Amino acid sequence: MLDDRSKLLLKTLVERYIADGQPVGSRTLSKASGLELSAATIRNVMADLEELGLIASPHTSAGRVPTALGYRFFVDSMLTVQREVLQAPGSSGPLGTELQSRAPMLTQDAPQKVIAQAAQMLSSLSQFVGVVVAPRRSSVFRHIEFLRLSTRRVLVIIVSPEGDVQNRVVLTEDDHSQDQLIQAANYLNAHFIGLDMDHVRERLRGEIEQLRGEIARLMQTAVNVSGEVLQQDQDDVVIVGERNLLQVSDFSNNMDHLRQAFGLFEQKAQIARLLDFSVRADGVHIFIGGESGVVPMQELSVVSAPYEVDGHVVGTLGVIGPTRMPYDRMIQIVDVTSRLVSHALSQSR
């Protein structure tokens, strides 16, 4: 599609625009590219690139800026990214050093805390918006307990296979002693661990006649509550650093773009759908401008990647920032963070 000279000039233009945020003129391209070309020759190449839709010329300047198509060609054909080598407890290389100095390493802690730390790390390192879609909760429980709080008030404690602990206070038809509550919990833990809640409900209906009525009702209530708790917040999205866009000239100089971006961050389900594409991707995935169809903004790009628990993809994370972002650095940040999250979540099980 492009000869080597055109590719070099386009690469130089994109890199200069990402660094400076100003339209790039022929004189700057001539110096930065190292090519001994006349200004007229460079202008001819620029005209060809503009005709192909890879660059555009703002009305207020004689220089050129990359289009979304130009960024896509740059990312797909010209970008070389070194993959950081992770070494416990940190990582080597310049980004690994920055991870240790500017952001805390992800702790092998509760999954919710790991997710929150990851979003903060992505935002801190990128200086843009960090986004993490939390793992989908299973409708299976690993352990259940009942604690009598007062007359007919029982605390249900459910532990999911991922280690999440959820609590819910329920009102029961009958008042139960703590011994009865322990008996009911022991029965559920002995017979139903690892089964989907729908399956538990079906089996419990068949066994209900063999159990004492009041305990059977308690267990039925507990199963219903457990199913609700384990299924809630299925697409929980953690977003950190929206205010960073106030420091980006592409947005701070255009209130319409800024309002549109902040409106997008309020639509967490939409962001979750976008990042869900990364579940099927191998490694880092990049959406430039509005090409995803989910984020209808030419001024925003998304760099995302899936993360795993014990080798199974369970969620996605990424960075959302201006189309004029240093893609090589964002790719490294997202790649390293996804592997750190995978390690932390796998170790916390």
C-alpha cells in the first residue's frame, strides 16, 4: 500500500503528533525523519497520505495530523513493543521499575481489592482512565454459614469458589436456635457444595419432605438468598481517573468532547460490553476512535486485555484515553497489569 519512504514519514508524523499535540509540518518531518528530501517532495507524499485518509489537514494549520485510520495503520504496521519480563515480586525493565516506584504491587488479597488496585495502577501509570471489569461471579457456593442475630433475624454468610465473602441478613418465618442454624448449614455444605444454585433448588425440593419443616424452609430461604447474592453485580466495572482527561488538551479545549467522554463513563454496562471483546482476544486489543461501534467517539481509544485465574479468562481490563496516546507504552502497561492481576487472583485462591 505504501512504499518505505511514505511509511517512514507517516510513522514520524504520528510519533511527533503524539509527543507534541501540534499539527506536523513539512520542515519538522524533514528534520525528524532523517530523510534528505525537499519540502516539495514531502508535501507530495503528505498529499498522497491525505488522499488515502491516513492524515488530515486542520483548517487552522498547514501541518497535518493523523486520522483514526492513520493511527490504526501505525499501530498495526509500524509499532514495535517490547514485552516486559515479570519477575516476582516485581518486574524488570523501565516499566517494571515504574510499577514498583509509582504504584503498589497488587496484593494477594480479596478479589475486590485486587480489582480496585488494578484500576488505580492503570490510571496512575497511564495518566488516563483505568478500567477493570470484575470477574463474573459464579452461582456456586464453596461454603455457607448461618448466624443468629436476634428473633427471626439470621445472617447468611456465603463464600464463593473465587473466595468472595458475601453477607445478607434475612427474616425467617420461625425463630431458630444457633444449633438449628449450624445443622442446616452443615447439611447444605455436606450435600450441595459445587452445585449450581438452580440445581440446588431442584434437589432441595425433592428432599424437603425428609427434613424438618422449619429447617427445610430456612434452607430454602438461604438458597434463594445465596443465588441472589452470588448473581448480583455480574458486570461490575471499576473506573478510576476520569479527571485525568481534564489535563489532556484534546478534551480540556473542547467541552463537548469532555462532556461526551464523562457521559460514557457513567454507562458502565456499555464499557463492559466493549471490554468483553477482549475476552475473545489473544493478548492486548486496541480500539481506535469509534471503530468499536460501542464507544462512538473519534477522540477516544481503548487498549484492553483479558486477565485469568488459574489459566481461565475471567475478566478484562484496560486504559481509555485520547486517540493521541503513546500506544506502545499503553500496550505495555495493560499487558503487564493483566499478568499481575492474573497472578494475584490465582495466588489468592
